[in-house]
Amino acid sequence: MITVVGTGTGAPPDESLLAGAELVVGGRRHLDAVRLPGTAERVVLGPLAPALDVIAAYVGEERRVVVLASGDPGFFGIVRALAERFGPDLLDVRPGVSSVAAAFARIGLPWDDAVVVSAHGRDLRTAVNVCRARPKTAVLTGPGAGPAELGAALARTSGDRVLVVASALGEAGRERVETVTPAEAAARNWGPAVSVVLCLDRARALGAVRTVAGAADAPAGWAPAEDAFAHRDSMITKFEVRALALARLGPRLGDLVWDVGAGSGSVAVECARLGAAVVAVEKTADGAGRVRANAAAHGVDVTVVHGAAPGALAGLADDPDAVFVGGGGRELPTIVKACARRARRTVVVALAALDRVPDARRALTAAGLDCDGVLLQSSRLAPLPGDVTRLAATNPVFLLWGTRPEGAAPATACTDRRSCSVTGRTEGVAQ
């Protein structure tokens, strides 16, 4: 057996677990904290592959191996790599208290409704987008993806969040748990002792009683009728169009979606309900207010930017995974071009005017996207006197979508944010 010992966030592990070990593998601080059997070989974990090869040699000779790991090694830990290489039946796992559990315990909050995301050796943008979309998130940090980088990203659009930075958890005399704003986190050098960062919306940090742990339950359905949103003079994306647009956008937890020309914000709200972080760009003040009101009514976070595209898009520092363009007028080709240059995955465009379809399609293909589309025409059941029913036609709408080929990178419109003109004004987060 390979004994995997989670050191937790408290005292060193029971040294009796190391008795008879011929190979002990772990981080330098874990190895220094215990007395190893006199004849045991010691391997300091660095790159994982060489350590696994050494373990394999000992396992092949049926010699006892102990692996020391932080916290709970089955929670974003080494158990996955060991199980993949040697099979779970060969592992004897002794879990410790994870840093996430310890951090929430320090601040007196339950964490069955928290979303946990790892930025250790991974792209920080996923963690940032989860923090924007969810009121209670734990981020496992790493080099280049610590509290400062997380705070700098969140300060741009989610300044209402607070960050709880837990460092050296369980280490007597060194443990620190500090609550700061994203801007304060961005301005500090936190060093290498950070265990985990919690990102919280204080107003919703306690959360409701849950049956299923983790991310919020998926919505029972999508594309609800127009009367589920406040709107002006029927200026709202109809639910038939919204349903196909959502299918093509594919919003999910960890994504960033832009809703450009948001109007009532129905698409923005639906993307947020499906887990994405969302920025809604709307040129009219009353429209921006309606987006915030609709987001609040549906209990989701949407960052509202009051400004006219394409100019307002230059102030958005983070490139989106997907973009919905629902307005634009004569500026539509320019707007679509700007969105298509920055979208990582797809751009969906809704148009009522036939004349604008060719230009929008050219803008998508010119940015290297594979373009497709459909004309949506639907008729809804409508009652007539005498207990009979007729079909009432809705206005036809063209829906175009451009998808970036797999492996292709977006041609980001502004590579140096300091030189970008900011013509849009961030109005704040609707909750």
C-alpha cells in the first residue's frame, strides 16, 4: 500500500503512520516537521513525474511508501495523480483538515454552499469569473495567481466583494486571517505563505440551507416568457430567440459573457443564472437601470456598464468567452468586429433588419470565426372569442453566430489596457 497522509492545518501527523516506511515523499516543510525512519529514503516533491517514477520503483518491489501532503490530499491534492498511476485500491488515504474548511472555520461561516476553484498552476481567469458570479468562493492560490492578482482583477468589476486571505493556517505564531477589499489585496505583497483566499459577498455570505453542496442549483428552466423581465415597449429578446442564443453562447460557471446592447438584460440575466460572470453594456441610462433591476429580481450578479458600443468595449479589460450582440444600429458591423476580435469562443448576433445581415456575417468571418445562422419565425397560440385559438406571428429575427476554430486564439483588440480609451462607465454590480 501507499499511505497518503494529509498533514491538515494543525499539528504534524501521527509519526506512527511512518513506521516501517522505506520511502517518504513530501514537500520540504512536511519532511522537516517529522522524524523519518532511519533507513527511509526521502524524496522532496518538486515536479510530480520524477517522484511518481521513484514511487513506482518501490511499489514494484512491494516496499512501503508514505506520501505526506497538505490538508486533505483527496481535495485538489495528490490522491488524483496517485490513483491515476497506481489505482485507488493501492492507496491508504488518511485525510487532514483542508485549508478551505479551516479558513471558513476561522471566520465562522458554513461552506457547504461555497464554490471551490483552484488557480494553482491554472489560468486565473476561471477563478476570477467564478468569484464574480458566486457570492461565496474559495480560491486555492499559486505563484502568479495569489491574492494580489485576484484582487486586481476583481477590483475592476466586483469591488463590492471582500477577500479573506488565510496564510500559514495551523502554524502557531504565523497564522494570519485578514479581510481586505480587492483593491487592498492588489496593493500588497502577500508572500508564499498564503493557504487559501475566500471571496465573499458579505450580504449573502451566510447563504440558505442547502441539500446539494457546491455551486448553486441550475435553474429549473431557461428562456422564460418576456413578462419575467421588466422591459420597455416590448424591446426585449423574445424567448424563442433567447433559447437558441443561449444554446449557441453555452454560458457556464467560470465563463465571462458580454451582453452588448443589453436592453432589458434578459440574455445577461439568463447567462448569469446558468453560472457565467456577465458584463452588460447598455447605452441608455434607463436601460442600464432595468438591467440592474432584472438582475436583482432574479438574484444574480451582472456588472452593468453604461456606455455606447463599440467605444465602451475598450474599457472592458477582460476578454470574454462568449458575446451576445442584441443592438447596434448603423454601428453594428463595427461592434461585431470589436467583439469577434476579443471573443475566445463564440459571438451570437440577433438582427431584425435583413440589410445588416451581410455586414455582420462578414465581420464574424473576417475575425476568423466560422459563421452560421438561421432566420427564426414563430407563431404563438393566441385566444379568440368563442373559445377558439389562432396563431399570432412574432417578428422574424436573424440569429448569426460565429465560432472560433478549436486551438485558434482571439486577435485581442487592445493588448495594452493602459493605452485603451475608456468611454464606458462602470455603474456597479446588480445583485
